[in-house]
Amino acid sequence: MQRIILSGIKHSGKSTVGWAIASRLGLFFADLDDLILRDAADFSSIRELFREIGADGFQKQEAESLNHFFQANEGKEFVLSLGGGTIENSLALEIMNRDDVTSYYLDADENDLFNRIIRGGIPPFLEGEDPKKKFSDLYKRRSALYRNWAFRIIDTRGKTPAEITDEIIDTVDHT
């Protein structure tokens, strides 16, 4: 049974690659951010929700949405793209601590990620003095957590989404 979870820093390509993997393998695709917004219907964006309910409230909502997803998809195959900060949510990690999933960390270049993130404006988790330093600290902390949690690490540097998709699909057949 193919149950694939993609993790990585915000804008590392999880949704793009996840959708491509799901399409090629004929699996259901879900993006955790979309699931959260569906469950928190009063909000139109993750940024708005995060600003309104704060980090603790967001983590609770994230874990609830993840739990709903796993309950609704028990025994089904899927590809799930996590949010960038899910790795720091102990409740969410407990829910995903299962033998029937294969987790991948999409490891991308720190500077590339920062530049992609700020194109849409400074997100709430980087607001304040020196967003680049905040991001660098966050990148180092989360990268270590992703590396420890993931079943496989996929280096995305210099690769197209199609190449990353091919690499993951090649490993799926051997997991």
C-alpha cells in the first residue's frame, strides 16, 4: 500500500511534487494546508488563520485536521503534503507515527527557499527584526528535525519537479 508523506520547509515543492506523484501513481493527493482551511472554514488563508489563533492554536488545528484525514482515509492509498512547520508539532507527529506511511524530506537550498517565501511578503513566522536570520535559524532547526523523521531524504538542489517526482517514484517501488 502506497501512503506517501512529503515534508520540507515552506516552498520546497511538496505540493507540486506531491500532486505529480499522485497523478502518476493514480493515488489521492491532499495538502495539509488545504485540509486545515477546509476544517477552519472562517479563514481564507493559512496566514490569516495563524495570525488569528497563534502558534499553539494553529498546531492544535493542524493536528485535528491531520487526525480527520487519517480517519477518513483508513486503508486507502494517498500522497500527503505537510505544512512547513508540521515537523515541530508533537501532536501531529504522534498521528503520523505509523508503520503504513513512507515519509520523504524534500531538502532544498536555504537561500532559494527564503527568496521564494518572501516573494509573497514576510509571513507571520518571520515578522520582526531580521527575517533572514529568523529564517536561517528556523531552517537549521527544522532541517535537523526533518532529517531525523523522514524515511528518505531527497536533495532537490538543481532538480526540476519532474526529476524529483521520478526520484521518489523510483524509491517507492523499493520501500
